[in-house]
Amino acid sequence: MKLVSFLKNGKQSAGLLSEEKVYDIHLLQPDLPDNMLEILENWNLFYPKLRKLSADLTTSSLIKSRSISWTEPTLLAPVPNPPSLRDGYAFRQHVETARRNRGLDMTPVFDSFPVFYFGNHRTVRGPGPLYIMPDQLKKLDYELEAAVVISKNGKNIRTQDAEDYIAGLMILNDFSARTLQMEEMLLNLGPAKGKDFVTTTGPWLVTLDELKEFEVPSPKNHEGKSWNLKMSASVGGKTLSKGNLRDMEWTFAEIIARASYGVELYPGDIIGSGTVGTGCLLELNGTGKLNDPAYEEQWLKPGDEIELKIEALGSLKNQVLAEDTDYSILELKK
């Protein structure tokens, strides 16, 4: 199934996507909630009902008559108000290349455990325009990622059980203001203002049953499912990044096990994969300058449209727009 959140009369609503049509879940079946978070909070109860409703979409002419084109409603993030946002660092190629471009050897710590950082769950957005502050536009970057959404409460989740806690997968764009990020990370406390302004997800959440044909074994010495899904990112129609989700060194199951150690995970929590190899301008610019000192760096600028694609998960489009202000946090430094 493909689950969406969309605006209906100014209110968040939950929908099913079928054959490029959106169906209002609550309208079709009033005993189902009208928002995604409530569905996730009772996933074991509502998931079978959603499966049946999804199957009925292909056979019932009455149900089909209640659809709208998916391009008509304003699509929101699949989970518009997630309880938390964690982002991993699971792709070896990205980590190795980014470190090499900074003159650093690959750290053996990468193979010790799956690391993640907390993002700002209140700034999760879906497809569409993004208004960006002036300092965030200084070396603004996209990051091509996938994410899972947690479907039930869990603490101390074992790796072998972790997939029972996954509702589905979706695309994630971890926008990064690199000037702010590099300045603050000199203090070794991790990213904050460089990443807290927006993270986009969508355009829909794809449940695991729809991804079975793409399942592949996990990497050697790792546990959990991987998925053979092609990934790409383009800016202004020009493809800049290519990768595959199967290249995650640490699996989502392993990241979930780590994240839940001594801590409760909640329905609607989002956990990102981290950036795929070649999946951001920081990495591409670093490689370009390493190969040619005269290489001209590219960063996102107002007017740019960024499109992330992941096979079977859809296409997530955002446009960068400049916030109408000259306020600068960088000018407040002592």
C-alpha cells in the first residue's frame, strides 16, 4: 500500500494512493482515523483493514468514483507531525568519500555500531516549496536518503524482531546548511542549526508488503532486510547523484535495535538511512576539487527544484525559495 497525508479543507487527512488516485481513508471507512499518526498508533488493528480497503480499490466502481487525482490535493509529509526524527550514517561509500575529501582516513569506528543524530521533528515537511533563511542558503545542500516509520511502541528491540516495528519506507531529504554546520561542528557536539530548519519526506509511505520483490540479503556480517532500490537526485532536471538502497552497510533493523536500547520508540517515529554514496553536494564538490583544484563548487540556490527518486517509493520534489528577510545569525558572532 501507499499511504499519504493531504490537506482537506485546511485539515490534515489520511489517504490511500492507487493508480495515481488519492482516496480519503476516513471517508471510505468511517471507523478508520482521518490522520496518519492515529493510524500508526493502532497499526496492528488498522493495518488489516487498510489492506482490505486497498484491495477493494481495484474492484469496486463505487469506491473508485470517490477518488481524486494525486496531483490535485496538497500532499503533506506522510507523517506530518512525527514524535521524533533520527537520522543514521549507514552508507560506507558516503562516509569514506566525505572523510577522504577532508584528508582523513576511514574510521574503524564505523564498523562498531550504527550511529545516528536527532533532527528537528517539528520541521518535517512534504513535497513543495521551502522558504530558506539567508544563512541557510550559504552552501545549502540536499541529501538523498530513505527512511522507515515506526509502527508500534518498543524498547530494547532485538535486531531479529525490528522489522515487526516498521510500517514502511519513504524518501527523505536531509537538507543541510553547510556553512552553519561546519562552523558549529568545530565544537564536536554534532549538527544543530545546520540541519534543524527543514527535513522533507514523501511523497508517500510504502508498506513493506509492497516491497517484497525488492528484498535482498543484508550485507555480510549484518542482520535484517535490505532492498534493491535504485536512488537518484537531480537539480533543475540534471541528475547529480545515483545509488542503491541495498548499499546500506548498517540495516534499518540494526539501527532500530541501537536506537531502542534503553529507550522507548513510538508509532510515527522516523529513522533515516543517512546519505547514499554521491548523494549530496558536499561529497560531490569535495571529490570534484580533489580531482581538479579549479573545480567550481555547486550549491542549491533560490529557484532550484530538487527531485529525489527511489525506485518503488516515488519522487519527492521541493523548490528552494528565499525567505524575505536580511536577518543573519552569522553576524551575531562575537
